[in-house]
Amino acid sequence: MDCPIDGSVLSLCEAIARELDDAVDCDHLKKFCDKYLKNKDYVNVTISRLLSDLHLGMLMVDNLQNLGGVKKRVAVETLCFLSHMSKSRDIPVVYMGTPVLQDLVQNDLSMALQLTGDGEIIMETLKNNSYWG
């Protein structure tokens, strides 16, 4: 799934609900989040519980460089949410982004710790050569 452009936890939870709806072919998760969207803590706990209850094997969040365009507090809150969900619900989270994300976290220790707590793999840009045709 993609990290929302505003980088907020609520938008992330809504995006997760949308992806779950598509994956299990239902719409009750989206309706549930819409109903309680004003209560951030309730949505956070509920989404974490739903991911755990559905035995999600892994959550892959792409475009985390979107966090570079939001306030630091919002970015840290979102990374803390993902990290907490990973640790408390045993849901592995794969963080993906462009070099902008690397630049963002290299300047902020708290963000770097959230992203690299379980190890990291940084891939350089692939060269366009004969291997790729």
C-alpha cells in the first residue's frame, strides 16, 4: 500500500482499510473507519487489531518519502504507529521509499530508529545496462 500524501495516521489507517476491503472483497472495514474517523486512537487500535485478526503476514508501505513533506510531528507519529503495530501485533512492516526518505531519516535520530529497528536493506539505483535489455 502507499503512504498517503498527508502522511497522517488516520489517512494511513483509511488506506489500510481500503486495501483490506479489496483483498477480502468486503466493505465493512471502510465503513467502520469512516464512522469513527474523528477518534484517532480508536481507529489506530481497531486497524491494528483487524490486521492481527486477519493474520496479515506482512504490511508493505511504499512511498514513505511522502513523510518528507509533512510536519515532523506527523511523520514521527506515523512511524511510531507503524513501529508499535509491528511490535505489539507481530506484523512485520516493510518500509519503502525513494532516496528522499533516506535523506529525511538521516537527519532525525528518532525517525531513523523507528525505520531501522529490525534492520535495513538500502538498494542503490539500478543501472540501465544489457542485463535489463
